[in-house]
Amino acid sequence: MITMNRSTTNGKAATSTEVILPHAESAEDAVLQSILLDPTTLPAIQAELSPNDFFEPQSRAVYRQILEMVDEGQQPEISLLVSRLQNSEHAPNISRFEFIGGFAFFARLVESNPLAANAVHYSKIVKQCSRRRKLIEISDRVAADCFAGTTEPSKLLGMIVDDLERMREVAAISTRYPLYSCEELDGAQFDLTYLISGLLVAGQPCVFAGGKKCMKTTLLLSLALSLATGRSFLDRFEVYAPVSVLMMTAESGLAT
């Protein structure tokens, strides 16, 4: 079990208590067993979790081995996974299989008895615990730095903002760009909502490119006005309804 020592103070003397970091062993087991039961769940799980999101080092090692197998074009089938763990070194003279506790680890996974259909739900629980641990790590580092007085407060605030922004970006990527299997793509229906007929789709990025001095900015201004007013773009492309528009340009520096 991984724990941390947390010190508290009443202004006179500091005391230390052992605190178990946030984790969900049952959810971690359920994630791994779901993959073994139904490998098609892996893309959605992989979009949510990296090996470092697992709290238990043994679970982390097994998940990393599964990802390595998939990268090499192998299915994460139980017998093949065991063989790979037995032949992968965790430390000198210690295989990954020995490190995780051998077959006892897989017996524990079987006891978790998850529903593979709930794999994404299990992975979200694991991710939430991972984020809580990261926030604790950041806050403890900040507290220690404040007590030591080694960093200027303004610089420390900047470091905190950077750490939190990185966490936010990772969270945004995992939710905005989900992974789909070939089977899911083939069977899914994705509806498009056009802002401008055949030209601009709501909620999707658009690249407007061209050579120098070919009226890119003028055309973008015209497009923005068409979207804001609901009038056709270039008297050719229908705008279905007016929408709020914000256009920012900084191509000529502060002078403009």
C-alpha cells in the first residue's frame, strides 16, 4: 500500500500522520479484467487512462504490458499476457510476473467479476482518483515551498497555474478526442450540423489557408459577417441561422 506522511501544525508543534492516497483497487481490477474479457474495450480505456493513472504498481505493470502487446499487434489474451509477463524483466532477476504476485494477481482480477460493458465507467473512477492524487502532490509541494520560503510567491503562483493547466489540457484531450474501434466507426452514425451549407460545420475545426495577399482576412471578415447576420456567404453559400461570432486578428502586431 502506498501512503504519505502529512504534517499538521497548531502554530506550536507539528505532528505527522500517515494518510492513504485516494485510489480504487476494485475499479483498477475491473478495468484490467474488462480488457481481458473483451479486448475491444481497450481503445476507450486507453483514451482515458495511462499506466501512471493506476495506483497499485502491480496493476500499472500489467496495464503497461498490455499496451506494449497491442503496440506490437498482439491481442491481450490471458495466456499470452502471462507469457509476456514471465519473460519481461521488472528488475534484475525479477520478472514482471513475479513482481505482480504471479497467478494470485489474476485470481484477484477474476474475483472482481466486472461487466465489460462498464469498462469506461471503471476507467473514469480510476482517472478521478489519479487526478486527486496529482492535486494532493501539487498542494503538498506548494505547502512545503511556502514553509521553506525558497520561491517567490509570484513565481510559485505561476508554477501552480502551469501544473493545473497541464492537468486541464490532459482532461480536455481525453474527453474531446475519444478513440473509436473500427467496428464502432463502421456502426456509428455521426450527424453534422452545418453553419454554412457545404462549407462550415458546427463544433469542428476549419483551416482557411492561402498564399500572401490573396484576401484571406477579407474573406474571413465576410464569413464572420455572414454568420452574424444570417446572410449568405459570397452570395452563394447559405447560412442557416445567425450565430454569435468573435474574430481576433494579430497579424500586424500591436499597431492594429
